[in-house]
Amino acid sequence: MIRVVVIDDQTLIAEGLKMLLSKEPDIEVVAVGANGDAAIQLVVDFQPEVLLLDIRMPEMDGVEAIRRLRARGEKVKIIILTTFNDDQYIHEGMALGAQGYLLKDATPAQIAEAIRAVAGGSSVMATGVAERVFRQKSGIEEAVSLMPAEKFSLTPEAPEHRLAECFRDLTDREKDIVALVAEGKSNLEISETLYLTEGTVKNHLTKILGKCGLRDRTQLAVLWIRGSLE
């Protein structure tokens, strides 16, 4: 059973999420709260696996709550859930170690799946959030279609603390390819952009995934974006 704490300053939303999530056979909402202070206290008291956390709240916002939880050494997995597609909050929350960022228009099924994903050691990021982060970092103006809010898992051979080192060890050509993967480009589009054959791009990607111990390009794209926040 995955123990979850839900924090939202709108009681109706918090209680609604509790009701909806409690219908899931493997999820138990053990407590709800209305601000960052409550988030910290409830995490300490109930030791949940996952904290579903709003961002803009009175008294103490979600970002400050994450900062203080990490300073206390609390290892709870955190999913930021908000109506605000705000670049500043995206950067601050993910840089502080939140494992997910979903907008409140996510369906109950998507939220439940996100909880399962982060509880299992994965991360989630809503499509619009991933796109905004990438455009902010790269200066790309046009919209890119990256991926749905879905889980991705790190293999046992590639825990998160090795990823930054992995990316540093990539060649310039490999970094170019990863950046284009993060834009959502196919192997054919990458080959046309970099004047390579499609087979060469595929070989490069196989080598990159092997270096980082990752399973697929979805993991690679999200981790590349997340690394840009650090």
C-alpha cells in the first residue's frame, strides 16, 4: 500500500483528491493539509511514501516546504500538483528534488499512475511542463511535442546521482543528439539536422543509452531536461 499525504489550500480539492485516490486498491491517503507548515508536520507524523503538494498556498508555499523537508533529511517522494504552469516554480521545485510535476487538469487515473511511478523510483512530468522547461533552457520559441505525463524508470545500473557524470562523459556529437531527442525529434529528423545517416544516429543512441544505463529515449529526454535545472 502506498501511503500518501495530500496538501492543497482548497479544502474541497484536497478532500476530493483523497476520496478519488482512496478508490485505488494500492493507494492510501493518510492525511490532508492546507499549507507548507502542515505538509512538513504531516510528513514527519505519518512518514508517507509520496507527498502530493500544491505550490501557491498561504503561510508557507510548496517550494519552501520542499526546501525545509530536504533540509530535515526527509526522503518522501514529492509530486507538485498545481494549476500554475509557472517557469519559476517548475525550476525551483524540480531543482530541490521533486520527483514529479503535474497540472491539476490531470485525470485521477494520471495522478494515481504518477503516485505509483514516483513511489517506485521513477519521475513524471506533464507534457506542457517539459516543453516549457526545454524552451526556457534552449531558447527554442516554437512549441515542441515531447511526451505525455508518464513514468520512466532508471535501471539499477544507473541511479540518479550518476546521471550528471554520464552526461559530462558524452562526446559533443552525442550531446547534440541527446538535445535533439529532448526536443522530441525522431531518428530521421536528427539525421537530417546533423547530416548523418539514420543508422548512425541509431548507433549513437544505443551507445548513449548504454553509457547511462537507460532503457529508452523517453528516459533520456526527461533526464536531460531535468539535468538542465541543476
